[in-house]
Amino acid sequence: MSKINFSGQSYYMPKEMSLLDFIKQNAKKESKDTIAAKFNGQEVDLTYIPETDGNLELILTTTNEGLEILRHSTSHLMAQAVKRLYPNVQVTIGPAIKDGFYYDFDTDKPFTDEDLPKIEAEMKKIIKENIPVIRKIMTKKDAIEYFKKNNEPYKVEIIEDIDADTVSFYEQGDFIDLCRGPHVPSTGYLKSYKLMSVAGSYWRGDSNNKMLSRIYGTAFESKESLDNYLKKLKEAKERDHRKLGKELNLFSFHDEGPGFPFWHPRGMIIYKEVESYIRKENEKRGYVEIKTPAILNEELWHRSGHWDNYKENMYFTEIDETKFAIKPMNCPGGLIVYNSNIHSYRDLPLRVAELGFVHRHELSGALHGLFRVRAFTQDDAHIFCTEEQLADEIINTIDYYLSVYKDFGFKNFEIFVSTRPTKSIGTDEAWELATNSLINALDKLNIAYKINEGDGAFYGPKIDFNIKDVLDRNWQCGTLQVDFSLPMRFEISYEGKDGRKHTPVMLHRAILGSMERFIGILTEHYNGKFPLWLSPLQVAIVNVLNDKNQIERVKEIANAFKKENFRVEIDDGNDNLGTKIKKYRLQRTPYTVIIGAEELSSGKLSVRTRSSKELKDIDLIEFIEKLKKESKERMNDSIFST
């Protein structure tokens, strides 16, 4: 018998008993949600039979670990269905990924969306059969022979690259696949799934290899969770910033400049508002601003180290037989500016901001609206300080990040601290100081965070800020990074109290990250219904009838708003009132002021908010004051919504 420690108690387990049978006996409540287990810290199948004493933990379908196992098992289920329907198709790989799974197939005729219902129906049949999923071990030699015999060359190639004498497989009826596991005990566990789309993909991601046919899918522990996910996907599709950008006339993309956004007048208003906001906040917090060239000598990028890490993502040119590069980052230019002057400890901390326009080459297949472009503006800043000032600078900067996200309407976020990787530069003492300064700052501000062990850059630890939008999607925006490399590479220094040269600590700081990407996030977060202060058009004023007095009153009201710097548009055309109101509702205009005979007589306003709320007998001056308050306080919702 084996002694099993489980849920604070010890049990003695018969020799031939599987974990599944043990859990059914001793954890009946959890058994229906259990998909796998950890035995002595190692993930195992529920069919696993312990041969030693050990500690048992359950892996539930509601956990991230459980969902990954569920999705990986569903990818095998899909591959089995494909092989049943299309026996000549060759299978390759099928991992679980964020929010789902995929499987790549080598097929003469690529799959289309029309094939998915047929494959789903076959998956349903296999689930009904409730086929046991059995783990098997083969020698490497036998495995290669098996897959050669079954005409699966991709599996043979994978196995040949494995540095081990044995390999593990999972067999479910007539289908067998190479896998570490764990997997579900039987196909009957897999009930809530959906095949999502098809795409092309190169074998092993290499464009020199054969193009494969990829099927994407997702799976959840319950139909309710799946339905909620699909509902959010549908809403995300409706909020797609590329769609809204076109509908609201904000920006566009064209073949003449793939990956380079074309900003339209209305989109440019949002861009300038965001830019102005950052500049004002920087000024309030003691930053100075610089601007550095877009094209710099190629030698600089060798010196900075970017050549080794970013060469493939850079654009190059030649001027007067000298090689230059278009900057992918702002840091080297900022360091040149720093070195243009002699600095004393009295000058520190020195906070230097640059809204720098950078270019990075992205493969055409990776381009995605404003989210993945080839040219964008970064709200960069570099802070130069002494070691004694580091802790306060980090605290102040984190406070700045959170203030910005709040002003733009993001209340939920995740924070990650990435620590020293195996390959790094800098002394142990410097790393300890920098890492502790980041962690202590978060602790002092009472902010929750997660540690990403060894995930820091080779030149220093960092904090990443992930904001969460209205659809619960995480977006990595801000980064606060300590850099030990560039100060040494550029030999920057300051004169200390002792009269000697010292190397300052350098902090990289970007809050929004890419301005373009952040505006894309804002567009989807608000579904194009930007807060008043960001809205390209804030107030529309329309007349009911083509009446001279009404038109004059409309112009008078527009001038009153313009004097207070509101963005106003008049529609005094001949369209009926319903058409005018609909036009501005579709444009997501926050307020539409209506002037008809009644309003002309009373001197008051009728107002329609973009949420279709009707406001009657509104005094013009009071209305303007309320909108000034809404704009100044950067309210996310209408001041009239409560």
C-alpha cells in the first residue's frame, strides 16, 4: 500500500488503485471538476497508479492548469476527428494556447471554415464513444518505426530531435499522438468546445518549409463558460478598432504604406489630446522634454547593443556613403543628449521625456491595425538618479502610471516584477538593490504583484503593467526598467559630492507604450464612445426646421461653446430631425443640442445624450459649466448619467 497525503490527511492506498478511483472515494465533491493531479509536485493523469508514498493535489478544470490540459486534450480529439474524416491528412503538432488550442495538418486541400461543422460533428461522436485515453511509453526506435509505418513523417522528425531513449504517447481508440501529457481519462470529459477558424502556417514557423493548414479552437469546463467567452468574442468583434476607425473616420491603412497608420482629422484630435495630456503630466512631475533625430549613424546601434538584438527589426539607409539606421528606440538619442552636458549630483534626479517616433519592421502577417504597426510614437522617459534616490523615483513613477491609467478609465490591472535572468550584466549588489527597490516600492504602495523569476532583461529588472479593459482583456502597456548596460556603454557620469565621477542609475519609463496601440485599446475599451475630453466632436447642434431664427440660434449656441474651447459642429441642413439625431448617434457624439420652436421661445435647450437620454429645459450657461466640469475631471461617463 502507498501512503497518500491529501487535503491535510493521510490515506493508505491499495497497490493497484488509480488516482481517479482514490479521488472518487475520498473527494467526491471535487471529483467531477478534477481533470488531472499533481503527485509529489509532478503533473500526472488520473489513471496514474502511485508506486510510492507521496503528496496528492487535485488539478481542477476551473484552474489555468486544468484548462490547459482540457484544451490540449481537445486538440487531440480534433486531430482524431480529422484523421477519421480525412485519412490521408498528416498530423504535426497541436498545443494548447491562450484561450484555446490549434492543430496543424499537412493536407493537399487546405481546410476552410465550411469544414469546421463537419469536424465538430465527428468530435461529438468520439465524445459519445467515451474512449479511454491511455498513456504509453515506447522506445525512441520503436516510436520512429511506428510513425514511419503509419506515414506520419512530421512525428518522425519530432521524435528524432528528442534527446531521450523513450518517448510518451497517448492512445484513444484508433488515434495515437506523441505527448508528455497529462490528458483527460476519456474523451467523454470533453463536452464544451468550439472550432473557431482556419489559417495557414509554416512547419516549425519557417517560411522555407511547407505551408500547413491550421485549425484553431477553444474549450472550456462548462457550456456556460464557453458561451460567455463566445459572447465576449462577438462583442470584441463589434468593438474592433479597425472597424470603428473606419466608421468614425479616425484612421486608415493603405497598401501604399503597409503597417503605417494614416491619421484622419478626427483621429488626430484624439492623438493630440493624448499627447497633450502626457506632456502636461510630465511637466507637472518635473520632466524636461527632448527630441532626437529619427535617423542616426549605424555605429551608434552597435554601441548601444541594439544591433545584436534588433537588427532584423530595423530599417537602414545610406547618406553620403555612410550607413545610417532609422531608430527603433529612443534610448541612445537620450543618452547622447545627457552626455552633451556635464552633470553634478545636484542635477539629479534628471527626468528626461521624449515622445519619440520610432520604426520597427514587422512581418506583414503580424500587422494588426494600430496594435501591431511599423511606425509608432513611444511616450518614453529616462530618469537618471543616484542609488540613494532610486527608491523614491520608483515610487513616484509607479504613482504616475496608476494615475494615468485611472484618468483614461482603466481601474483594473496586473503588475509583474521580472527578476535577474541567468545571463546578465551588473554586480550582485546592484541587482539586489534594483530588484528590492522595485518590490519595496510596490509593497509600500500596497499594490499586489506577481514575480516572473528570471524574466528580466540582461541589463536589469523591470515592472510590467497590464491594464484590463471592459472585456476583461489584459494589455501590456507600461514598463519601468532599471538599466545597468547603457550607462556603461555610453560612459555617462555625474560628479558626486566627493568630486569624483560616478555612473548614475538609469530608469527606462514608458506608461502608454505605443501611443498608436494605446489609442487602439481606448477605441475598443469605449466602443468608440470616448469620454468627453477625448471625443473628436463633443457637441453637435441641430435645428428642427429650416427656419432663419432657429439657424441663427444654432450659430449663437455654437459660438458660446467655441469660446469655451469645445469641439462643436452645426447641422442646419434640410434633413429631418430624426436623421440628424441618428447621424450623431452613429458618430458617438456625446451631446446633441436640439433647437426648435419651443426652445427658441423659451431660450432653453433640449439635449440628447449619446445614450439616448433626453434632457429638457436646460440653461445654456449651466450646460456649458457642467460640460466643463465633465471634461476637466476627465469623467468616463456623462455627467448626466447619474
